[in-house]
Amino acid sequence: MTQLAIIRDKIKKLYNTNPNIHINVLMKRPTICLSNEPAVIKGVYPHLFLIEERSSGFSRCRTVQYTDVLTKCVEIVEISEE
């Protein structure tokens, strides 16, 4: 099983059991810098997943690729603690 498949399975498990997560994001394009922000996993798909976060004061949906988690641009705190 590849690393991406393992990450996808862990995120799918979180989505099915407890979709409320905390996320750290450091991306340059688009510029996103979040530190331990609460978010909700809204959907899990073959190549990406959707999260909803409120760091700017209003609800914002974002798409995240599993490769972003693999390359550490996106860190899900609940997965990191396992």
C-alpha cells in the first residue's frame, strides 16, 4: 500500500468517525497559513478532500490534495498524534 493510500484511509476513517479536526497549513499558492485551526472534513474523494475552516471569521471551504499532507504542506493534528 502506498503512502498516499495510507493517508487517504486515515482521513476517510476520521471523516466517518469524527470529522472535526485541527489543521496546520503552510502553502505558498494560494497563500494559506493556518496554525492549529479547527476544521471539519466535508468530503473525501479519490484524489482530494474538502475541509471547512473559519480562520478568517466566516466559513470557507478548501480542497486539499493528499500529496499536500504527504509533503507536509498540510498537517492534520489528529493523524500526527497517532
